[in-house]
Amino acid sequence: MKKIALTFASALLIVFASCKDAKKSEESKSVEATSEATEMFSLVQDSTKVSFTAYKTTDKVPVGGMFKKINFTKTNSGATAMETLNGTEFSIPVSSLFTNDPTGTRDPKLLEFFFGVLKDTELISGVFKADGDKSSIDVTLNGETQNIPLAYEMNGDKITFTGTMDLANWNAMDAVASINKACEILHTGKDGVSKTWSEVAVKAEVLLTK
């Protein structure tokens, strides 16, 4: 009887120990799952690239450029990419303009005859907005704030946003006319017409990290 009692007691201890180990394992998995679920994204600020494409002549010949510097005045963290970027505020120093022009004449002309004609010429500022799968930026230029809807593509932790702004919406047609006059010959096509388009394609590349 004693042997039976000891055997039964031993079996109970094994069962309880197994249950306890199983409970610890489940609790450990639960903690790991919670940790993964609450893992947050943040913006890698110095990885952000902002570029644009303007157009000249009636054939709409593209002229590309970029801004070498972008300052973030407000950033967030979030459980998703869009939640992280929503509400991000930034400013771009116009002086960081770079169009990779081998003659070295295009950038000074843009700074003087385009940006120099606008109000508040030192900075372009903006706020990124996200609502579900929709994204856009409010851009302040020439003392005006207007919205640009954005399309985006995600490749791992990298997101590329693209959109189009019409400078007429920022009351910037005087600046468009100014740069067209300063570059009249360069912006004249085969038809003999000099034209600078008010339409500008914009692109931003951002990198997120966990």
C-alpha cells in the first residue's frame, strides 16, 4: 500500500510539475507575443530624400532636382508605418536645392528668379497626413498652404511617396513667369515657344525602423 501511495503521489507531482512548466511556457509565449505586438516604428530622419521634376518647353521636357536637407520639427512613433508618419512636420531649406547642373547656372537662377520671387523664400514647410490607406501632405509655399494627395509604394521598411503639385494653387504663377523669362531661350522648344509648366512632380523616400 505504501508503494502504491508513493507511486500515486509521485505521479501527482509529475502532473503538477508538467502543468506548471506548461503554464510558464504559455506565459512566456504570451509575453513574447505582446512584445511583438507593441513593437513600434520610428522614422530614420537622415535617410529621407526629397526630389522633384519640373517641366520646360511645350514638349514637357523633364528637369529634375532635389533638396539636400530636410528638417523634422515633429516626429511620431506608431504600430504601423502610416500611424508613425501621420502628423510628421518638416521644413526644407530652399538653399539646399541641387539640380546637378554641370554648368552651375541653373541652381542660382532658380533661387533668384523663382524662389526669390515668392514670399517667405527661405523654407518650404509641410505636414504629412495619413487616413487609413490614404496619404497626403499639406505644403506651405509662398504664404499659401495647399494639400497634395500622395500615392505610395512599400518595399520592406522603405516607403516611396509620389504626387503632383500645380504651382497655380499656391498663387506662384508670377514666379513661374519669372523663371521662364530668365530661362527663355533654354525653355524654347522646336515650335519656337518658350514655356515653363506650373505642374511639378514631387517624390519623397523615407525609411522606418523598429
